Amino acid sequence: MRLNLGRRRFLAGGLALWAGAAKASTPRGPLAWTVDTGNKVLTPAARDGDRLAFAGEARVGLVEGRTGRLLWGRDLTDGDAARFRPRLADGVMLTGAAAAFRAWAAEDGRPLWRAEAERAFGAPLIYKGMVLAGDGHRLVARDLTSGAVRWQFDTHLDTDIHYAPAAAGGTVFVCGGDGVLNAVDLASGRLLWRVDRAKEWQYLRQLHIWNDILVAGAYQEKLHGLDIATGAERWSFYAGNFINSHLVADGSAYLWSPTGWLYAVDAANGAVRWRHRTTDYGKAAGNWAPLMAELVVQGDDLFALDMADVLHVLDVASGRERLRVAVGEKLRPFVVPLGQGLAALGTQDGRLLGVPL
């Protein structure tokens, strides 16, 4: 039987079902550290080795992951509020939102460049010294260190590129709101091939690459494994409802479905490796709240943060839940594992927390 829950109805009315979830959780112990970032609304933080980058509507900065020591922080001017997770590569930290991108020197926060959108920026990808992101219907490649435009590629005029592209070798993959998957030459921006399956998938929400497979979440409730050389479908997996923030790591695609299951799917062939029941509808005790945070894998652990502010840690090989921690704070939807029994979480009042596990 197919469970088809409307997104608004599911999120608006669903939290009451999971009111008892935290009762079966381990209460959070003393914090390792706390950082007031100076923001009211934090974007998801990003790990860069032993450091943690943060951004929000007022400030950006970098902290030492193990101690929470602030390494540097910078105030943002009007119009530069950050809405996406910071990206870090080659000594550069990129922050921003639909209106503008800002690039900072990762070591000391020195401003490097600023770019304003002609229409609206989508989420960016940093790859081989370039920032690749949609600006309205146009995919724009910029130099990472200078912000200079290297090339532009136009999709359909009446569409927008909201999600980050993916890249492998010398090819960039991008899908706008028209549902057409484009493979673009990284060096020149020239179209290599395109696949139009909009009637089937409407559009692709997120793109990830594992070896020669492009793993893409469709708006129409399927996860697709596509050949990166041709766009031909290798496999598809029906999730039963909308796919929320799937993750590809170490040969598996992980996703949560509001039908009440968290899945690990083989990225090579689409076979289910395991599934873990998060919600047994009609029996509230022990059920998870809905997941809105992105799943994260580190080592042998899969981290899942639910909307009741409970952190779940699962074994990536079996799907067995190892740990469930009631954090005891109103949280932003992200978790950043820092290794050695520590994770960073963000609160709804703009603090970063170092939480021992």
C-alpha cells in the first residue's frame, strides 16, 4: 500500500505523533563547548578538517572544532546574509544566498571577492578551482580565487537552477526546473549531451556522483541512478513519498522517507542494503520525529537529526541504531560530526554547540 502524505499536512500535523520519542533517548550530557556566532539564523555549518565554518544573516567565521575556540569572525553588510552552507576548498570559504556570493580567505577571514546575481543564485559547487552555480536559468562558472566569470551555459529561459550541480572528471551535470539533465564541458561550458525526462521526474532535486553513477533525487518520489557518460538510467528506487536530502557516501545512497523508513541503497545497482523503521504509524512510543536535516556519514556512523531535536546515530553496515540523544535545545536542521565522540549542532538562537556522544 502506498502512503501518500501531503508535505504541508505531514509536517504541520505530524509532530504530535512523535511526542514520546525523546523519552527513549539518552539525555545530553555536559557540552564540550558553546560559541555565540552573533547570528539569529544559522545556516548549516561545514567542517574543514579540524575546523568548523559558520554563516548566518549577520556574521561568518571559523572555529576550532575540538575546542570551540573562535579563530576569526567577520560582520556581514546589508545584502550579504548567508542562506546556504559555507563551502571550503583551496584556502577559500564561500558564503552567500540568492542575492550575492562572498569569498573569504579561510585562514584569517580576509575578504577576497563579492559577486551579485543577475537573477538569483542557486546552491553552489566548488570543483577544480571553480565555483559552479545557477543564476536564474544560467549555469555560471567563476574562478574560485578571483570570482571572475570563466563561462556561462544557458538552460531554458523560463526555468531556474536552484540545486547545486555535480561534477566528475571534465563534466558538470545540472538540472533546472524544466527537468532536463544537461552534461556540460567543464573547461568551456559547451553542451555535451542532454536528457529530457521531465514527464517522469519533473525535476531532479539533488545530484551526487559515485564512480560512474549520477545519483539523483526526483521530485516524483524516485531515486535514479544514471550513467554519467550518457544519462541512461541504470536503476531507480521508489521511496514511497518525497525524497528528503539523500546522501551518497562509500557506495551507498541514504535517504529517509515519510512512509517511516530510513534506507541504505546500493549506489551501483539500486538494491536495498538495509532499511530502518523510524516511524510505526499509530504507535507513538519510540518513534522518530520527521527528518529535515541532511543525513551525514562519518566512518562507521550515520547521523540523523530529527525535528524533535533528537540525534540518532546508526551503524552504516547494518542500519542498527547505536545511540539516541535528546539534545535539550531547539536546533537548526544540521549536524556536523567532528570525530572522537563529538558533534557540532546549531541552535535556533544562533549558537554552535559541541555535543559529546
